[in-house]
Amino acid sequence: MRVMILEDDSWIADLLKQIVLSLRPTSHVVCLDSVSAALREWQQRPAELVICDWNLPDGPGTRLLEQVRRDNSSTPLVVITGRSDRASVLAVRALKISAFISKPFQAAHVAASLAVLLPSTGDELHRPKTAHQDLLSHLANVPSHELQLPLKSHVRDHLLQRFKGESVDLRQLASEWQHDPALTARLLAVANSSAYNLAGKPCISLLDALQKLGADNSLNLALGLALRQCSVLDNALLRLFAQAHLDSTELLIERSTQLARQCTLDPAPFHTAALLHRMGELCVLYLAQVWQDSGQCFSEGHVLQALDQFSGPFAISIKAQWHVPLQLRELIGACYNLPAHNLKRENILMRLAACELNSAPDDPELARLRRLAGLI
């Protein structure tokens, strides 16, 4: 089944795509951000379902819907809009709209509406096989837009419960989110994107992102990530490696934020940087699980080689693609190295926290860093 989504907000478009794929995994979904592009797409490859925003940069989305109706009287049309007043509904009554969904929307409500309009093809459980190659060759060719970090399993489970309309304690969700690297990175990426960060002030913590995005939008983005991640770390070896990295993350969060408070500095960026400092490794493990789920296999040696070869490059790509602010990049870098030319006190403290966790107590480097930080 071919589904067309016309929405100029790329994050909302991706959420809608993930909802469609969660209902019908074999659907081909194309996302477009302008009326002109959507009209060209429709003329070349008509869709069996059209989901359309009303207000687009180059005109009203109703232009597309009118063209669809001239060509096909039965294609289901879904309008996603902030305009849900009676006059707007009446204005497009002749187009026989199948569903109106008002912004801001709840993902569960959207899913319920679309489920009625998406016919079952009977092959939802079939997953295409990936051409045989080894894990390292596969990772070398993964495009940057497919780089992801694995959600913690209980965070993903709770989000999917919410998506299915089940009651979930939102305060518990918020508490869980601050210890989940994938979710924190996702919300920071959106909050720091040009679509949301109009003032140009970077968000450096989960709280900053939640405040900028709002509760409803943040929850929808989290649900979109949970729906996107069809793979969880079921492989025992991958899960063991991931837990080791997450344990290291928690220890660094605790120590770096302690040092920040001791020096009367804001602990929030230290928390975020520590949470994300192993994102390259976590990305490798997530992609290895996706690889296994596609029907392939690997050895422990392959995983160790992959971690050594790809953790660094993946982390660099993620930081660029996800708009990680410079302050956080420097703090993350300080977990591994402290450049001689960059002696900001925040970076020194982060380096000190990392060294305290990985060095002998009498290591002279610890004394040097404490002096630089003004602690002795």
C-alpha cells in the first residue's frame, strides 16, 4: 500500500510515518513538505491514502486534496490541522474528508483513526531479508539517517502502552526519560533544530527540551521513536555490552554532577554530556541487533571489532546530524581527552570525573586536574 504524507514539519511527518508503519509494516510511505512536490508525486505515483496538513509554506494543502478528488473519488483523505472550526470543516465538505485530526494530537488517537482506513494486506509479519554480508561491511554502509540509539526496554514498553491507549503515569515516564540516552538525544535534536529553536539559544538538557517542545509534543516525539525501534536488544551479548556502557554512564553522571555542584556550576549539562558520552557504542549495538533481526548473524569478535571501528565515527555523525550544541560536544569530548588549548573549568571537571572513575587514586593526572579546577 502506498501512503502519501504532506507535512512541512519533518518531526511530525516522521511520527505519522511511524504510526502508519506500526499499523501496516509493508506500506510504502512517502513524506513531502510542499504542495507543489506533493502534486508532482501524485501525478506520477498516486497513493492509496493521503494524509495532509492544511497550511504549507507554498499554499493550502487543500490544493492537493482537490486534485486527488478530481482523479479519484474513493481515496481516503486525512487532514491534520489546527483549523478544526465548523467553517473550515464545511469549506472542504465536498472533498469527502475521511478524518479530521486536530493539532496538537495524541498519537493513539491518530492510530485509531488510521487503522480504519488502512486495509490489511495479510503480510504484516513478513520481514524482508537483507543480502548476506558480514556485520562490519554492513555497518560501513549504513546511511547517517539510520543511526539510532536503543531505547531502554522498560521505557519503550511504557511508551507503547501509552500509544495503545493504556493508562501510564506521566511523572514516572518523565523520571525514566532523564536516564535514557536515546530519548534525551532525540528530544534535544528536535528542540535544537531550526524548526523549533527560533531564538538560537541551544537546549543543553532534557528539561530545556521538554520546556521548549511542550508536554504533548514531547510525548508524541517519544512515541515516534518507540514505534521506529522495531528492534530491542534481545541478543544476550549485545544486552550485556549495552548494560556495561549504561552503568558507566550512570557513574559518570553521579560523579560529574557532584563536582559541578561542589564548584557551584549548573549540573544539567554535565548530566546530559555524561548520559550521551557512550552514544557511539550504543548505536553500534542497536544496529547489530537490527542486523540480527534481518536474519543475519555475528560473533562476539565481530561485535568487539565493530565497537572499536565504528563507535567514534558514529558518535561524530550523530553529534552533527542531531544538532548537539558545542557546549555539550566539548563536555563529551572531555570524557576522553582534554585538549591543551581548551581549559574551561567545566571541561576540566568533566575530565576529572572521567579520570576518577578510570584511574588509580594515586595517578598524578588526577592531582593535575584538581589543581586546574581549583579544587586543591
